Amino acid sequence: MIWVLALTVWVTVSAGVVLALSKDVFRCVLGLGVLGSAVNLVLFAAGRLGSAAPAVVPLGETTLRDAANPLPQALVLTAIVIGFALVCFSLALVLRLIQRADTDDALALRAAEPLPDHPVKPPYAGERHDPAWPPVSATGGPR
Amino acid sequence: MSALAVTPVLVPLVTVVATTLAQKRPGAQQALSYAGIVGFLACAIALVGLAHQDEAARVAFGGWGVPFGIEFAVDRTSAALVLITALMGAAALLFLASDADTQPRHPLLLPLLHGVLVGVGGSFATADLFNLYVWFEVMLICAVGLFAIGGRVDQLDATFKYFVLNMFGTLLLLVAVGMVYATTGHLNYGAIAQAAPQLSAWVQTLVLSGLLLAFLIKAGAFPLFAWLPASYHTLPAPVLALFAGLLTKVGVYAVLRSMGDLFATAPGLLFEALGWVAAATMLFGVLGAAYHWDMRRILAFHIVSQIGYILLGIALASEAGNAATLFYTLHHIVVKANLFLIAAMVWRLTGSYDLRRIGGLYKVRPALAVLFLVPALSLVGIPPLSGFWSKLLVLQEAIAQGHVTWTVVALLVSVLTLYSMMKIWMEAFWKPHPDDGWQCPAATRLWPAWLATLGLAAVTLAISFYPQALLDYSLAAAQTLGAR
């Protein structure tokens, strides 16, 4: 059983890495989501595979015997919830980014770090990437 | 007083909920946010008081005994860091009341800021490895929210890069946490520290290097720091100062906790490797800073460079080294945040962050020029400022252990740090403004900014002239960690 799980983790990690290394920003975040699933499988295996019996103490007894380890299940559940929220956020982010930047090529995304046009001098980002100066007051007019 | 251990999470969390509910009414939201940070400060001071009397505040949740329940334990190290977190939160919120690069004001800005404090406070307070991962995720989601709410294309670009690399880091952390559980059978810090020495050397090396890789991405260490200078400069100033002060330092704290406490008996090879990583981090960070002319980007590269010094203290694997690390971290958080805030005041007065387009501030605002020198020279390590004491502590221990190369690199990097701080001072304050018709704007609302930066400078000066109090505290804190 552990070998089947290991093989699954291997395939999932490979798929996730291939996607995450893609130039396409959308594939990149999907790859991270797939990697997250692989990590959850690893976390699950960390508690050892064995019995599949539910971790419930039988009536009249005080100890748990021959049951699956419940802790990794709790950990994986937490990780799934967090991972789901982050994947949702990243999809919304990437959609907006593609709309605004008009490209989905990660190599073309240079807005935050513009390429220098001089071999020695660092680039100047340009005023369009700086906060508006002078600051506008809450009522809309300049201070 | 075990309930106090929860306050680093509970107080900011309540503030998040309250400020979110009040987002339609900016005045009420502002007041709630101030009340929250004052409450956080009070709880943090109480925690330091408790920890100082060797009564670390502890609580285990859900009626489960240690080591099975999730435990919060605020010892000396954590308490000091929680206090500095609250202080930074207060400075950033105060600065938000000025008009120096604080726009646009999104209704979710304050809830997300407090959300970052929840994540940072939780990471410092928890004594459970999986719980630490959860707080890292809380920090990540609030941080990407703060990056994205501006909505400019460069901010979205920065959000994407920050998100992808940090997400990769947290996935690695999750695998490493799984491996720790698989080998030791525990997630509680105390239980791991007891179980770790029984593992074979190579298992310890493997498990700890997984944890370290994840934490070093978060700390922004060489060669994993690319996300930091790619994104930080797009943030509005108070948020930037908060991030610069706190986020990477949580990664450093996690490294300190795992190497100085949980796996203190790990093979020396890993500590040696961390030392070289630290030296490379110092050098490459400062070289990036020397190249750039945008103040925010210069200072962002200096965060990376200074992380190197802090990691060097951990790599020395001794009580003195760990104490130096804590001292350095506390000094550095204050200084770094202050530098970013002062840079924002310069922006308000001159209209640009790019040093090639500004100048002449010394003539019109000499007080600001002097104020800038306090954190700038402290960052370099000029005596008697706080940076001198922290560098002295780290390098003294490095020399005592015979690590000449690391010491030479550290001193060389100090010279380059001096160069880039003087570059900012000469270009922004001393040289005449490139535009002859430039006038210093008269109608500015800078008094909250002055108050915040002067307060942080006062903290720096207090550490500078009374280093003994903080040093004694750091040494006592290092003793309670499980150093070899």
C-alpha cells in the first residue's frame, strides 16, 4: 500500500513541478495547487498506513486499539482547507493580473522590476509605478 | 496567568473582526484599530514581565495534556519578539495618520494589517510545529491581501511573485513538519526536543534541513531571497515598514527555534552550512543595495544583508551566539522599519523615491537629515549606536570560535552598508535638488510620521546607551533555549 502511495506522490509532484515551472502564470498557480495535494498525501503517510478502522474508542473500553492514526487526518484536513483558500485567492489574483498586464507570460511581467536600459545604471521605474504625488486628500482635491 | 499566552493571537484577532465589521465607518474603524493595538501592547508588556520572572506563560488547548494538545508557550525569546511586534504595529498605525505614502486607503487595509499581526504573534507564541505552519499561512494570506489591494499593475505583479515563492516555501514547510512527525512522533516543541537526540545523525540532518530550507525561504536568505526585493518596494510605506521589520524575522525566529532549541543536538555540518549561507546572504544583499538608486529597493536589499548577520549568530551554535541573534533581531526590527518610514517622509517632501531625482533636503529640513542618521548609522554599526553592540556580540563570538572568514565578510559588508547609507544621505539631503525651481511643499500632514519615527529612534538610542539591560535579557533568553 505504501508503494502505491509513494508512486502517487511521485506522479503528483512531477505534474505539479512541471506546471509550476511553466511560463504561463495560470498554469503556475495550478501547479502549486497540485503540489499542495501531493504534500497532503505525504503528510497523511507520515502517520503510517495500517489499519483503516475509525479512531473511535469502543463502548465500555478506555483505550484505542487497532485504529488508524487520527492526527495526520486532522493535519491533512487543516492543510486542505488552507490550501483551498489560497488556490481560490491565487486564481482571482492571476485573472486580475492577466487583465491588467495584458499578458499571461511570466517572463513578460516586468512591471515591479523593470529591465535596465543601460548596462551600468539601474532602471527608473517611471512615475506610473510610483504612488501619486502630491497625495490626494480624502475629499478628492489636492492638499 | 496562563490565559495571557493566548493574547498575542486573541487581541489582534478580535481587532480584525471589529475593524472588518466597522469598515463602512472609517472613524470608528480607526478608533477600534488604535484600541486594539494599545491592548496588544499592554498584553505584550505583561508577557515580558512574566517571562522575565522565569514564569513563561503557557496554555494547552482543548483539555488535552502536553504533548498531545496544541500548546502556546511564551518564554523570554517569544515575549521580547511579541513586544517588538506590538511596537511595530503601533508605529505603523500611527504613521498611517500622516500623508506620507499612505494611500490609497482601502477599507480592508486595517483588518489586514491586524491580520498580519495575528500571524506574527501566533508564530512567536505557539509551541507546536504544525500550528506554526498555520500561522505562517495566516501571515501569507494577509500579506498577499495587503500587496493586492492597491491594484496597480506593478503591485499585482509583485503579489504574484511574492505569493508563488512563499507558497512554495509553506509547502516545503508542510512536508518538513510531516517528516518531523514521522520520525519523532511529536509536534510539540518540548517533546520534539526530547525525542530528537535519539534519532540517528543522518535522520536529524535530513529532517532539520527540510525545516531549514522552508524557514530560510521565509527569512529571505541567499539564494532564496528573490521574492523580497522583487515585491516589497510596491507597498505603501507603513505596510512596507511593518513587513520589513517583522515578516522575515519570523523566518529567522523559526530558524532559531529549530536549530537552537528543537534540534540543538543536530550534527555540526548543518550549523557550518548555515554559517556559509549567512555570509553569502550578507554579501549578495549588500551588493544589490549598492547597485540600486530607489531608496525602497536599497533598503529592501539591506533587509537581506542584515538577515545574514542574524543567521550567523545562530550558526555559531552557542548560548552567546543565540543571545547575539536575539539582540540583533530586536535592534534590527526597530532600525529597519524606521528607515523605511523616514524614506517615506523624504518622498512626501521631494516627490520621488529615486535618488537621482531628489536632493536639497538638508537646507529645508535639517532635523530630518539628523533623524535619518540615527537608524542609518545604527544599521551600519557605528559606535555607540545599537547596531555596533549587536555586531560586536555576533563577531566577538565568531572570532572566539575561530571563524575568521565569516568575520572578514561581515566587516567588509559593514563598509559597503556604510557606502549605501551615505549614498542615500548625500543624494537625498546634501546635494542640491536637480530641479532648480523645486520648492519644499508647505501643506503636509507629517506630524504623526514625526511622532512615529522619533519614537522608534528613541528606542534605538535607548538600546544604544543602555545595551546592558537588553544584553542580560538576551543572555537569559538564550539560556532557556536548549543551546549546546
